[in-house]
Amino acid sequence: MNTDLSFRNSVPQSNSAITWLSYAEINFFKVLNRVIADDAFILTKVPVSEVMKHSSVSEKEIARGFGDQVFDFVLFDKTNFSVLCVIELDDRPQSLRKLSKEFSFKKICGDAGVGLIEIPAMCGYDLVRIKHKISSTINKFGHNPSQNLLCSIS
């Protein structure tokens, strides 16, 4: 019987990273980090129900539940931890993008007054365009983030 309880033996010996994010999501996360600099927190795979608890959605609707649905990215203001906006990365093939889903992030976010940005996954991103999309969404939904939010691209 092996009695070696060292941590070393419990760590996989593979060189591949263990992650809950897809390759496309990892790439976009890096883009977000560059675009928002140090002005907002980025969380990934946030349950829809958790975001809705802090919105104008009624307790009854929240109790009904949102299943296992998650937002790909949620941006939070660093000063007061309010939700600035949510971002969905569309990494489905082009032919499937136009199909409507049973679960509509647009409807849920619209009802809750939460800004939703849908970005198609791609190999390269225009940082200025992403920054503008985030800024205009935050402003459209009346959030008042810290003044320095999205001022620079590093």
C-alpha cells in the first residue's frame, strides 16, 4: 500500500493546463485584460442567477431559476463591485449563430437592466472597438463606473 501522501502525487503530470475556459475564451480574456487595464474586475462563468439577484429582476423570477446558465464574462466596478456589463463570447460556427435559443440572454439582460455585449469569437480583436463597445454599453445602462474606467489600453 502506497502511503506517500505528498501533494506532488496528486498533481497531474501532463503539460496541458486544466481549465474551465475554452481556447477562444482564454484568448478573449487576455484581450479584456488589456482593454480594461486595472479599472474593473473580470469574472468568468458567473451564474446568471447570481447576477440577476443584484438587478431589477423580481425575486419570483429568480426563484424560478435560470438552470446552469452562466455568463462568459462579467465586468465589475472596482470601487463598489456593481455589475458594469456582461459579455457573451459567441464561439459557435457562423451557421449556428442565427438560430434562436430557448434561453435568451438578450431578454433576461434587457428585463434586468444589465448591459449585454455579444462578441463573435475570432483570431484577432480590434482593442479600440472592444473598448468602445464596453464603454458605450456601460454608459447606455446608466452605470457610473470610476472615472478612469477604460481610459487606456496597455
